[in-house]
Amino acid sequence: MKNLNKLASALLALSVAFSGCDNDNGGNNPATVQLKNHSNTPAFVTKKAGFEGMEIFSLISSDDTLEESPNYIFGGTADGLGLLKSQDGKGFVMMVNNEDNFAVSRITLDQTFKPVKGEYVLNSDGGQWRLCSGTLATPQEHGFGPLYLSVGESNVEAQTHGLNPYEGTLSPTTSRALKGLGHWSGENAVPLHKDAYSGKTVIIIGEDASDATGGQVAMYVSNTVGDLDNGSQYMLRRVDQNQTEIDMKEGQSYDVEFVKIDDYQNMSGAQIQAKVDVLKAIEFGRVEDIDYRKGSAANAREIYFNVTGQGDKLTERTKFGRVYKLALSESDPLKGKLTVVLDGDLPNGKANEFQNPDNICVTQNYVYTQEDSNGYGNAKGTQHDGYLWQYTIATGELKKVLELDHHRTAADKEKYNRANDGVTYAESTYGSWEFGALVDASDLLGIQDAFILCVQPHTWKGERYKNPDKGTKTPSEMQGSEILVVKGLPR
């Protein structure tokens, strides 16, 4: 994968969108793209007050049959996502993590933005681990690529895969793990904009771990643009070396630095974790998705990330979740200030309804945070299904945008509320579904305020959706999922 830079000259017109939500490049003719329902599956969301004017379209789901690949079934738990124009410029290519299938789908869409073909470029044998968020790097935005970074999770030895979305034939059983990005139980690996630190590639990695050392924020730095093999890796720590997350308070900023992990490429994931206390890294309660602010090089050094929380470490780590801002130094990516922007554990705080924020999307003006599923969120009396939240950077205002609709009382409720056998009706509990990636596709589609949104309806189960990737590691996985287009969400 390290030689993908040579494609740059052929890709200068590409646009990019990814789970980290970046998309600043020239778009398609809006007269060609036609936003409409291409799936018969309903959109599993309801609009909240103030956002009634948005339009929601169901793009693709696990019930759809695509005309150029009639045997392909879109997998469950759609999470990380990357979108770009097709190589011939006549359509689009979408890379999607099917998280619990340990798989990655490649979807081809025509010039109208209709899905026409699907294939698995990684199945569970090649994916190896649960694949959570993902980031699409392109030459125009990041200085290298195109390369889809699909991040492995739920295993201390997990790694990040690098997939070329244009490669004609990808063996789904072959791992694409990138040794240079180390071993982490990761959530996302996000390259910063190429102008954030000229001449360097800087990648921020979030670790979704809840073990003794918690989750870390890591950084990979190479002094050669696009080199993902020979750089150095670091962990985030406070300058005063206080490792306890809960000691940081909402609205307060703390001096932080990234400390080097020596010889990390020769370490296992367990050995890297053994360095956490030695290096005094901050022990977060499950670091989830990461994104940076758009609009300028300075903004690209303003990074936001979610910590989803964990119920068994309340005295040390957040329980219901937090949003952090990491402002990196203009001259040195290894130094910065960390601010607790939103704290879901404060009884009277503006984020007191938070239930485990997971995916994140940052535009020039907003931070969009999507909620994860959890088994304890309703303990504080804020019963609701997963929210998509809008945080206004300039004012600090926090609003609910969407809520997941479980169809519990709909005529089709028994289709979407099922037990693990995929047959028995079992009404889903509050907050048991979750959102996946939110991607700003406005410039790419040529339509203002157009986003792509993944939905994971965890109780939508059935034999049709069983092991769609034909891998051997998740043969019993049988969830369905969907991808929506949201028009009218402010950037």
C-alpha cells in the first residue's frame, strides 16, 4: 500500500467523504445526481424539533438486490464509510465497514447515485476483527491515497487495514493490515489534512478499550507524506502525568503531549498496552470516533473525539460519555491542549441526556455526535433511543437532530424486532440500536448540506442476512442494516 502515492496525479479531481466527515472538493453535476429512495426499507429515524425540513432517503439496505450483483447481500452493522467518484468519473464508489461481519463492502453507484453493484473486498477471514469506523484518504485532502483505512476492534492485537478502493480484484480472505499503524483495539485512524503539518503525515488513532489501562489516543507521525510504514507512534498524556480521565472537568483545558512508544513495530498489542502506565498515558473509558474541523489548516489542527464511557469504571472514567477537543500546536503535532467540551455524567449539564456517544462528524461549524447502544443508559432516567446530536462550535449550543425509530408499534414491528434466533419476536429495548458513520457528501454530490448516514438496527435479524460475506469467522452473524441520505443538515 505504501506505493499508492503514485496515483496522485490521476486523482486531483477526486472528492472525499469519510466517517471522519471530510469533503472539500469539486462535486458532481447536481442535475445528474438524483436523491431518492432506492431501497424499499424504511428509514429508521425520526426528525427532532427544529429539523423538520430535512429530507431523508433510504439508499441501500440488506433487503435490496442490486442489478449488477444479484447474489450480493449488504451486511449488517454498517459503520465506517468512505465515498469518492469512480475512476472513470461516471459514478461513485462507496467503501463500508460491516462491523459485526468483520467485513468491508464496496458499493458501486451510477451517476444518479443509485447503488448498482456490491461486493465484499474483505470478509471475516481477511478482516479478522470487528471493523468499526473507517477513513478514506485521498491525495487532494491528505496528500496520499486513495486508501480506505478500516480499523479493527475488540482485540488487543487488532490492526488497521489499508484498502485501495480502485483496485480491480481484491481477495476478500487476504488481510490488508498495516504494520506501521500498530496494534490497537481501535475505533478509527484519521489522517489530518495535508496542510495541517506540511510535509508530514499525521494520523490520530482512537482505542476503544475498557480494560485495566482503558482506551488511549495514539498518534502516528511520518516525515514523508503517505509513508505508513516507517514513522513513529505516540500516546497522549497530560503534562502533569495525571492519568485519570474523570479528574478532567467540562469546560476546562489541560496541557497535553504525545510521548513516543519506542520500538512499537516490534511489539504485540499486549506489549504496547504494558507501556500505558509506564508512559503515564491518559486512561479514557473507550475512545471512539475522531474527526477534525474543516475550513482551514488551522482548523485541521482542531480535533474532536468521543469517549463513549463504561459502566464499571465510574470513579475513574466517564460512564455516559464525553466529547473532547484536542487543539494541537501549530509548530509541533506532539503538543497541545485538551478540553472537555461535553460531559454526559453531569446531572445538570447540557449533555446530561448523553447515552454513550460513538461516531462523530465535524464540519466547519458543527460537531455531530451519534449515540452507541449500551446496557445501562436508562439507569439515569433518560429513556430514549439513540440520538444524533448537533453541537454548534461558535456558541456551544447542543440540539437533538434525529432519533432512531425501532418500529416497535409499526405494522412491520415483527420484522425489525427479533431475538437472536432471527425468528422470534422480541421487542428491542431503549437505546439498543445505534448509528454508524455520518459523512458530509455535499461537495462530492454537488448538493448543499447532503450527508450519508449509516444505521445499525441490531434486532433486525433473519436467515437472509446470515453470513453474507461467506467468511468462516462470523458464520452465525445475521443482522441487517441500512444507509441513508440526509439532505438539509447544516454544515
